[in-house]
Amino acid sequence: MPVITNWKSDNYKFVGKAFDYAYANRLNKLLSIVGTVNSNSIDYELTAGGGYGEMPAYDGSNLNEGTKKRGFKTVITPEEFSLSESVGFKQAKVDRSGECARVGKMLGNSAAMTVYAHMLRMFSGAYDPTKLGGDGKPWAATDHPVASKGSSGRKFVADPESGTFSNKITKTLTVSNITDAQVMAGRMVTPDGLPFLADMSLLLVSPELEAEAKKICGDHGKFRPTRNPADDSNAANPLADLQYMVIGGGNDGFTKKQWAICDPALMKEMVKLVYITRPTVMQAALDNPLKDLYTGYVDFGCGWGDARPIIFSDPS
């Protein structure tokens, strides 16, 4: 009877293909408002913008020296996560591609949902006073400092002369309150005092508020990355140019009455998912000749650098 030694050699291609598909399929939605970064450092520094503000008039001879106003720096420190499962010799012999695909899909799903859950918790943690951004405030706060006056090591110090701004309200989800939030965003300024130009065109809601969001945005208002911008099927709805996205699942994300309005393009610039290692699957050597071990692995972190692109509301 010959000794079988090479039954594991081709398993990886079945596992890996299923892993990649399951991972990508789960994350597409949130990656429309969260930017991704590949990093080889132990942590990642996300810095909000700044500038010199408006130019003063030139008198014809004396140059006007600028003083730069800065935003704040947020340090994101990725962490490692892993999960392993083995393929048995008998299971592979009976249904090799099916068993390998099952393991790959389940590991991929676990990796994707780990990243997804942490991003949902970033949104649900917006009101948590223990989860602070680079400006020393929770993501949703009524007193974000507008600018910093310099840094002390890696920590930036607020400039009290620049004042504060709010991205937190306590209003229910209505057309009037959404437009009030959009007006509120229109009055914000950048760290150097210029108008903060934002297109607050995406409504973020809890699962419980999806029905109300659909009434406001229309049946075709649900955010899809491939939506045709020329589609005017929502023209009869109260806010026809507004789309919505549900931020919640299981016990994570927005609670029943919470919602937010944001600029999706600016969100991708100022909210980041940082990978040291993107989700991957590894095949490990085992002493047991009847088991083929696979490990799903990801090294990531997420965070926000500027609170201006989003206004949160919690009326509860």
C-alpha cells in the first residue's frame, strides 16, 4: 500500500480563493466612507489639514509673512487577529474542493467581520468619553477645538484663540433636522479660519431608522458604490440628492435613534482603516499527516483625524 504524502499540496488554491472572495464581499459598503492605508510602521499618524488662511492685502513693498494654523494628529495603532481551522484527510478525499472552499469562506468571513465590527464600534464609540481623537475629544462633541497651536511630542495642543466647533446634536431624524445639520456644517471653518466646504450628502442611520431614511431619500436612495449619479428616480422625495447607509449590525454600530450626516469624500480622507497586514490565509505545516491547517490573519486598526466631515445626532 503506497504512503500518501502529497494530498495537502493543492488544497491552498481552493482555500485562498474562497477566503479572498468572502473577505471582499463583506467590506465593500463601509469602505465607501472609510479610506484604507497600507503601513509598515508600528503605528500610523493621521493628521488633519491646516493652512495660512486668507491672504492680507499687499502694500506694494512689504511681504506678508504667514503663520500656519494646524489641525490635530491622531495615532492609530494596529493590532493582530488570527483564527485557525484544519482540513481533514478524509473530508478532503470525499469532497476536496468543497471542504477547502468551506474553510476558506469561513476564515474569510471571520476576518472580514472582525474588521467590519471594529469599524462599526468606531462609529458607536463616537459618544464615548474614554475614546478620544487627536484633539482630545470624542468623535461626537460640542467643543472640538478648531485648531492646534503646536505639538508636545506626538500630542497636539489646542489653540484657545481659534475657538471650538460642534459636530453633535440631539435631534430626531426628520427632513428639517437634517437640513439644520447641513446648515450647521456650512458654518464650520478649517483650522486656518477659511470656510469648510463640505457636501453633506450621505445619511447614516441605525437599522431601526432605515424605514424612515427610505421615506426621506426614496426607495432608490440606499447608498451603492455603483449607483448612477444621473439617476433621478428620487426626484419626488423630500431630499432627493441625499443617499443613506445603515451603520449597524448585531450589537455594534448606531443604537435605535442615532443617525449622522456626512461628506463621503472627506470621510475617506479623514477616517482610515490602517493595515500592516491585510486579511490573508496561511497554510501551516503539521506533524499530523491527516490534518492540513489553515490560519486566517489580519493586522489592522481604524480611527478618525478630523470631526468636521460628519455631524452626529443622538436624541435618546
